[in-house]
Amino acid sequence: MAQNLKLEVVTPEKAVINEEVQIVVAPGSLGEFGILAGHTPFLSTLKTGVLRYKDTGGSEHFIFVSSGFAEALPDKVTILAESAERRRDIDVERAKSALERARKRLEKKKEDMDFIRARAALERAIHRMNIVN
Ligand code: ATP
């Protein structure tokens, strides 16, 4: 039987998960990467997106992560994200409102609008909605 590894996801506010998993697939800044037990140690930055993992029973789970870092050791993956939520913890109405706010801001194209910030908020909302839908 394949070996498992520990997955820990934390944000400055909370511990999101800490459990044994079979595989982790994370949204690296340079593209998605998968980690299995026994992987060579490495560090990577993450972009906002969806982290997937298979639990020890083989069920797939999705976690929203808003940028951060991943540290992979042979028996453990640690994700430090600015914000992170399990699928069941995502508030759909809140994500919808954030999406609308960001869209309106981007459509108005006001001179004092912070494009990068509005774009990042839009991306976070879209990924949250995608996980739930
Ligand atoms: P909002 O504008 O609604 O605050 P945001 O994308 O700016 O959204 P973040 O800065 O990513 O929010 O996160 C701030 C905190 O709120 C974090 O603890 C994050 O987990 C939580 N959070 C944000 N949006 C949601 C959501 N739709 N469902 C559950 N938790 C959320």
C-alpha cells in the first residue's frame, strides 16, 4: 500500500487542516504540482487557487488558498496561505458579493482604482465560487 503524508494548511488566523493524506496537488506560482510521500524536499510560492488532496480513504477534497508558500518534506506538506477555506467553510453569498464588488470596480475604470487589488479580489471570489459549484 502507498505511504501517506501529513498535510497541514495554516493561515495567520487559523489552522485549516492537519491530516494524513495520500497526495496533495497545489497551485504553485509556476504551475500546479503534486506531492506524494517520499518527495524530495522543496519550497514553492503559491498563487491563489485550489489545493486538492486525497484523504487516506481515497476521497478527493478541495481547499481554497490565497497565495502563500508550500514546504514539502518527504513525510509532510505545510501550506502557509494568506487565507484558506475548506469547501464546506466557503460562504457562497459572501463570495458572490465580493465578485460583484470587484467586477463593478473593474468596469468603472476609475483613475484612482487599484487595478491589481481589484483583480486579485476578483480572482479570489472566482476560485471560491468554482470550488463550491
Ligand atoms: P471579502 O471581501 O469578502 O472579505 P476577501 O477575498 O477580501 O473577501 P480574504 O482577505 O481572502 O477575503 O480573507 C479574509 C478572511 O475572510 C479570511 O479568514 C478568509 O478565510 C475569510 N473569507 C473571505 N471570504 C470568504 C468566504 N466567501 N467564505 C468563507 N470565508 C471567507
